[in-house]
Amino acid sequence: MKQKNELPVKYPIITSYPEIANLFAVIENNDEAYSWIYNNYVNIWAYKDFIWKPFFYKYFSYDVCPFIDYQKISKDIVLRKWSSFDSFIREMVDSGYYITLYLDQFHITYSSIYQQEHDVHPTLIYGYNTPEGTIKIADFYNGEKYSFLEETVLNINNAFTSPCSDTFHLPISNFYRKQYLWTDSVIIFRLRNDVNYSFNKNLLINLLKEYVEPENMFQKMNVVDSNYFIDECFVWDINTYKYVISYLNKLLKIPENIPPQLLYIHLDHKKLMIDRLKYLINTNQISNSSIQKNYTYVAETLQICINLIVKYNVSKDKAIIQKLIDHVQEIIDIDRTATYLLISELEK
């Protein structure tokens, strides 16, 4: 019987949300996976009333990622069939399976709400050390930075069995929360190294066109519970910037702290786009490297905006809000132009 075991992980290329970061931390151990990553994660969406919290599409990718074998297990089955959650962890890790699930952060030492507040968050489990009584986990800790750390077996077991109800501050249905966010389930998945993924240029072109000419991606792709994602509630792709500007304009009248997530996913989006361009050039799918300058400028401007948000939250200086609005308006124009240029290059 093994005393300790640790599956390989890498720091993920994007870290906007743990659902994506946890998957990427695993599949990036296979270099072939980058072709699939660059072929996807072009589109973003947000709730109009929560514009500060946009998401990549597809937000949950375990069921469509070709580089993993994936299963979803009810928490109830885990509790009934294993003597403890840590014994389940050891068996899964020894079989080559990573685990991701929602854990109550009240019991996680590195959480900002440790022993203060009950709330759940997606966590990756990738190893154990029985002599030291620890479990290897990954999530956003240490000042909300994605981190690989160790937690005690006791705390992990308590976080798993906690009666804490999931606390999502979004208007989502119970079906969506349990079936699409799998809050009452455990995901196990293992890396596949036998995949030969063929990059689909036409798919990328269509996704880029969708980005600059947005439609309702959930209804277009006919995803689970797609009727929930109605146009009255959601905004897509480049149009998310317009709602950011509307949100900032409201702050000129009613000052309040700006959530730090407001433009972070847009920055992650541009960092990924820059890496995607390098891949396209290296694989001879485009030849115009000057497009990268546009995306680099947008990424640098977004970083400036994020820094300005920090300053505004301290000073509440309305002049900073106007600077942010001007920067975002400029970003819209450059982002749209760069994306059309990229589409043109790919269609040659």
C-alpha cells in the first residue's frame, strides 16, 4: 500500500476561474493539448446584472475535453461506498485520477474565509502524503493567486462532509447549479496521452466571427438548460465591454468599490490570444505577425485599467473612472480591428 502519491500538475496558462485552471493544470502535461486549447476559449459571456463577473465559453469543459477520461460521481455514493473521503482520494490518485469538487472553504487553512464563513469553491486534488497526514490541493489561495498547496486530511474530510449549502450570488436555477455546476458531485478525471488532436482552422474562424458579431452561444450550441440563458439576462463576447462602460458610468453617480474581476478575464483572454497567435505563426497557419502588436497593446491597456481600479478603490477619485471608460472604449476599437485582421489572415 502506497504511503504517498502525487500526480503531475503544471501552472495553467490562464487562471480566471478554478473550473478552467484545474483542468488546464492537468492537460498541459500533454503538449498536444495546447492545440485544443488554442482552438477553443475564444468566446466570453456575462450576466448583464453581474458584468464584473464574465466567464469563458465553455466554462465547464470536462465533458468535451478530448485529453481526459472523465466521470461524475454523486457525493452520496462516495460517502456510502468509502469509509472516508481521504480513502476515496487515495484510491483515485493511485488509479491515476485527479479529483475536482466543491469544498467548504471554512475548513481550508489557506482560504481567506477560514474559520470565518461557510462557502464552497471548486478545488483540485492531485495527491496525498499519509505519513504527514496531508492532501495536495490547488485553488485560489495566498491573496487569491492560483496555488498548489497541502491541507490536512482532517480539514479536507470536514470540508467534504460539511452541510454548508452552496452560496452562489447569482440568479441561477437549482437545476443549473446541481447539474451544470455539479455542486453535489465529485468529478474524477485522468490524463490521456494517446490523443492526436487536429487543429480545426474553420472552427477558430467561426468562433472569432462570433466574438466580433455576438450571438447567444448557449442556445446556438444547444447546451444543457439552454433555455435558461435568455438574451435579456446575458451579454456576449466583445459586447461585454459596452456593459463594463455602462457599469462604470453608474459609478460616476454612486461611488462604490469596483470588483477586481471586472477586467481580469478580459486580460486572460488577451494573454491567451497572444499565445494563440504564436501557435498559429509557428504552425504556418498565418504569416502576419503584426497582429500580435494590437493584442499586446490591448493586454497592456487592460493591465493599466486593473491597476487604476486598485487606485480608485482607495481614493474614489471620479477622474479615474473617466480614464477607465476612455481606455475601455479604445480597447473595443482595437480588439475588433485586430480580430477582423486575424479572421482575414486565417481565411487566406
